[in-house]
Amino acid sequence: QQPVQSPQAVILREGEDAVINCSSSKALYSVHWYRQKHGEAPVFLMILLKGGEQKGHDKISASFNEKKQQSSLYLTASQLSYSGTYFCGTEEGTGGFKTIFGAGTRLFVKA
Amino acid sequence: DTEVTQTPKHLVMGMTNKKSLKCEQHMGHRAMYWYKQKAKKPPELMFVYSYEKLSINESVPSRFSPECPNSSLLNLHLHALQPEDSALYLCASSLSLLLSPLHFGNGTRLTVT
């Protein structure tokens, strides 16, 4: 079942922060986050494997609330290079082990 | 640079043609995937292979036929496609089937005329 992402789009100025949310109605094994720039392949950012886990990568971090089956991606002090579409991918384990992507959040950072 | 290589980068084919998309990885990954992506949409899972065996077929029409000749190669054979099949076809691999990041190739941009 496709996870639900919000917001659909975000426009930021350089240096501003943003939060992207991802939720599922199913119990999850993991949540993945990917960024895809226009005309390029999705690039893996991080994976959260258990409830309450938080991970960070430079100024991008994420958390996973297992009880609520929700994950959030935090982008702090955004840079122009952060522009792109962010997808969360969830692994449920029902119907086979597979990663299903949310609809995506389009992020645009302007100078 | 991507470690998953897809060829060709672009493909234009008629509805009566037969063509194949190829994907190769040398990272020792044991799971490989085909995703289809339409403009402004997320990647949509088509097939999953694990240890060279088909693990998941997401009810994909038979005009798409996957093949995994060995642990490094994944093919997608195309026959009698429809214009609505035009899309970006992404190959991905992961170390294992569960709890592993997906590494995507740059995709094949397919146009069906």
C-alpha cells in the first residue's frame, strides 16, 4: 500500500528548514528516503530500520515513529543542491518484501 | 556515478517491435528490480528478483518479460507495447531483499510510437 507523503511541494530560500512527512496504515519493517533530481535516478539518502530510530546525514536527518508508522525527513539550513523530489519508500512485508514509494515531495530551494 | 548500468539510455520502438532493456551491477547484490516511472510520479514496482529467481510480479502485463541470466544481469524483454507504456524504466539492486537500500541505474527512457 502506497505511503502518504506531505506536503506535495515546498519552496524554500537558502538557509531555511523543511520537514517532509511519510505515513502508512500498515506495520512497517523500514522506511527509506530518496532524492531524485530532474532527469536523474533516485539516490538513496537513508534507511530507518526500527521504531524511534533517528539518522543524520550532513544537515539532513530523519526519524521513524513505529507506533504511528510515520517517518519525517528534516532538512536544515537548506542549500541549493537540496532541490529535487523526495520520496519515502516503505517495506511492509505483506505480498512479499518490496519497497513501495510515496507520491513524492517536490522541494525547490532558491537563492 | 551510478554503479548500476542500464542500456540503452533512450529507446524508441513501434508497437509491433521486440526490444530488450539491459541492466548490470557488479556490487555483489542479490536482489534486482524493475521499476517504471511516469513523469512527476513515483517509481512503480514491476518485478523483483532474489538470487536470480523471480520473487514478485506486480501483475505486470505479459508484454513485459523479465529475465535474470545471472546474479549481475537483469533484462526486460518488450513485445507489442502500447503508447501508454512510454516511461522511464529504472533498474535497481540491493544487497538483500529486505532492509537494504536500493541502488538505481540512470534508467532507459522508452517511447512507444
